[in-house]
Amino acid sequence: MSALLSIEGLGIGFGGIRAVNDVSFSVRPGEILSVIGPNGAGKTTLFNMISGVYRPDAGRVVLDGEDVTAIEPHLLARRGLSRTFQNLQIFQSMTVLDNAVAGYHLRESGSVLADLFSLPASRRRAREAREGARALLARVGLERAAEREAGNLSYGALKRLEIARALALNPKVLLLDEPAAGCNAVETEEIDHLIAEVAKSGVAILLVEHDMKMVMRISNHIVVLDHGEKIAEGDPATVSQNPAVIAAYLGTEEAAHADG
Amino acid sequence: MRLSAKSATLIVLLALVALSPLLFPSNFYYRVGALIFVNAIAVTGIVILTGYAGQVSLGHAGFAGIGAYACALAPVHWGIHPGLALFLGAGISGVLAYLVGRPILRLHGYYLGVATLGFGILVAMILTNERALTRGPDGIDVPDLGLRGLLGDLGLSLSNGQFWYFFTGLCMIVGAWIALNLHDSPTGRALRALHGSEVAARTVGIDVAQLKLRAFVISAVYASVSGSLLALQNRFVTPDVAGFMHSIEMVTMAVLGGVGSVLGAIFGAAILTLLPQVLTVFAEYEHMVLGLVMILVMIFLREGLLPSILKKLRGKDE
């Protein structure tokens, strides 16, 4: 099967420092590709370039055969790319249900006039979005929290809510930035299953995750970054044996301890 | 069945408009009531812009000025009926809001506040200085709307005060109904979403700049209608309607009552319209008292008076 998302020689610099340099890889439908690397390796920067938050100064992002480099995030969403964030981006003062419904924005939005006067067309679109959102909440195990204010949920629940919102777009490509960070073992396993299930439905998944056990368990393919460069790539078994990868991780272990 | 927040708000407003006159000691209070409703309409627009979408405008009185002077000038110069002039003013305000907002709302931060501040001052200056057209700071007469006479012919005779009380009250309820529709609609949800997190709003496909612009245009139309109704009711208008203090008043009313809730903001409009009437003794200190009230609300009741009070009451029930 051909690639759904291709990253070709992507790079960006901040004030003379190359945060990401000449990184290339591609993801096929149904595949789970993980990007790993020590802290500061450029993983989140890479994600931000792919999802249109940062503008790369080199290389291209190709989504489903189209060059989508540096186009605005809301237009990327329209083309089927959806993401979650390392530091949660939840609509805190809205209900859990409304957060999920927001993910249906592209499908439920229509004329403003219909919305202002609550015309039947507007009410129907809103109802359909609500039904879809409820089903998604059930899928991530949050159906009972639907009416609660999102800000009151636990961290792990918010992580799942963010995934539900991203899935509401019915994406072709899903970018997950540390979906299991801050979650306990049970929650991590739930998220594990969820990701595997989503991939099975044909979505291409791009994952950044620190939990190595999880990465090794669910990834089909792993790309390793260090100091903004791709130092290795391959299936989990190959990558974990790679001397460059081992060196990169061992070399930074002390620094990681020092950070606390 | 439990009442939706929308129905509950509308029932409360209807009851207040219909029943308050029973308590009026004199006809003067019809006039105060109508002033409250006119302010409440502008403040409902602020709820959409600031409460839903999280954007701040410091120049909405500029749109009120356009609405007011449309009703004063269009009938005289173009022979348009004053009632239609209200819609003409709303249209002009909407288009101007679009033109002013389009370049600004692409930017982040407080640019909208500063730019609208400039816009409001500009409108007030034009209204003050273009004497040939607007007769300047002395103000200008506004023709009769004619609706009261029409109702009289149909056998429903109301005093001038009563007519404007019920007419503006009705307009306010329609305005609230529209704002509440918007709140639960796809557009309203998207507005609240971008208020919560613009980054996340973009990733679900929300065109943030375009939606902010829509909220800005809608709220400008509210301000314009409010200005028109004020001019039609007073049969007279001065450039003060577009003044900076009026812009600040709108925002203050909304924030005081609770900018996230339509009912709260209308409550704020009522308090700040009533206060100067009650505090005539303190006329000299009016602005000081207002300032003090604002500071205290911001410190102790940050969500605004009504939401904070309701939360306290609910807390006791459970």
C-alpha cells in the first residue's frame, strides 16, 4: 500500500540552532509509526511542523499525494489530519460532550443565519453531531462523564477525551503527542487498545511517546531522532538493537536523572 | 421535564418585562425600564463577542452611533422610514465591522481592543465635527417611528413611556433569544471552543479568524440596533452615543453581570442603568461608585454577579 503521509527532508532552525534537520519517513494506512528520542530531540517540533503550527524552512509534507507543507492547521483538518497535544489542549469550561462535539465542527457547521434563528437545519446538524460524539465518548469510556465540565476530569480521562475529539474528525492521519504521559498502567493499557483499534480501521497513526514498553508493543515502525536528526529507523526489534540508539539513550540518562 | 437554560432565561425575561410595571410607582419608571432594555441589547452583543468568543472591543459605541444617526439622517436625506433606517444602520454597522475586523482578527492578542478603541473615537469625532451633516455636538432631532400611532389606530393606546417600555422589552427578548440560539448551535460551540484554546480549535478544523470576525459583526449589529432604538425613543441624539464612555459602559455592564451568560449580562445592564437613577444624591461621585463596584466584583465575584450568586444558591441546595 502506498504512503498516506510522507515527510521529505523536513527541517527547521531557531536562531541558528537546527531543531530538526533533514528528517524523512512515511506512514501507510493502518500503520502505527512511532517517533522516539531523548528529551529535546525535536519530536514535538517535528509534530508541530507536520500539523502546520510551525513553518518548516526545508523539506515537504505530503498528505495523500498533495503537498500540504505549512498550510494552516484548520485546512489540514479539512484534509484529514488530526492531532492531540503533549500539554493537553482541552476546552476546559465546556462540557465533556461539547468538547467531543467540537470535533464534528467540519461536518456540523453550516449557515450562521440558521444558527442564529435555530432553524431546523441547524438543530438537526447539532443533534447528529451530539449523537456521534456520544458514541465516541462511549468508545473511549467517558460516556458517563458527558455532562460534566471538562476541567474537572482526571488527567487520564482528559487524554482520552482529546483522542475522542481528534477521532471525531474522522481523520486519515492521526498524530498523537505523548498520549500516555501522566497516565497510570491501567489507563495506558486502555489507550494502547484504543490506538490499536483505530489503526485497524485504516487510520495512519503517528505517535510520539516516552513510554518505551508501549512503543515497542504497539508500533509497526519506529523512527529515532537525536539532536534533530534521524539516527535510526525500522521495526521495534531492529531499532532496539541499534548501537546508535542505545548510545543516544544511555548518553542522556544522567541528564534525565538530573532533571528530576 | 427539566427546563433548558434557554427556555428558563426567556421565561424569566418575559416575566420581568411583563410584571415589573405592576410595581412602578410612577410613569417615569417606564422610561428607566426602556433604557435598561436598550442597554441590554448592546450588552447581549458584548456577550457574544466577549463571553462566547473571548474577544474584547472598546469601541462598540461607534456602532451604536452609526445606528442612532442612521435613524436621524436617513429619513431626512433619503426619505427612508425611520424603522427601515434601523435596518440600514445595522447593515452599515455590519459591513463596517467586517472591514475593520477582517485585517485585525487574523492577529493574536489585544489588537482588536486597541483598533476598536480607535474606531469608536473616529466615529465620535466624525459625528461631532461634520456639522453640516450631523449638526455637531448639539445633537439632532430624530423623526417619529410611528408605530405607537399605528397601534393607537388599531385600538391599543399606550402612553409614550409605556409603548417604548414594551417595544424595547420585546426587542431585548428577541435579541436574547437569538444569542441563546447561537450559544448551543455549531457556530456558538466553535466560538466557545476558540475561546478555550485557539490551538485546539484550529486542529478540529475551526477557521479561527473567520469565526471571530462573525462574532464581531453580529455584536456590532446588536450595538447598532441598540443605538437606533435609543435615538428613536428619545427623538433626539447627540454624538455622546458613540462616545468612549458609552463603549466602556457596555463592557462594564456585561462583565459586572457575568459576560458568559445572557441573563447575567442583562442583569448587569439593569444595575448600571438603575444605579445613577438611584444615586442621584451622589451624582458627583457616580463614576467613583461605579469604579468601586467594578473593583469589588473583579476581586470577589470574578464570573460576574449573577453566575456567582446562582452558584452560591445552588451550593446551598445540594
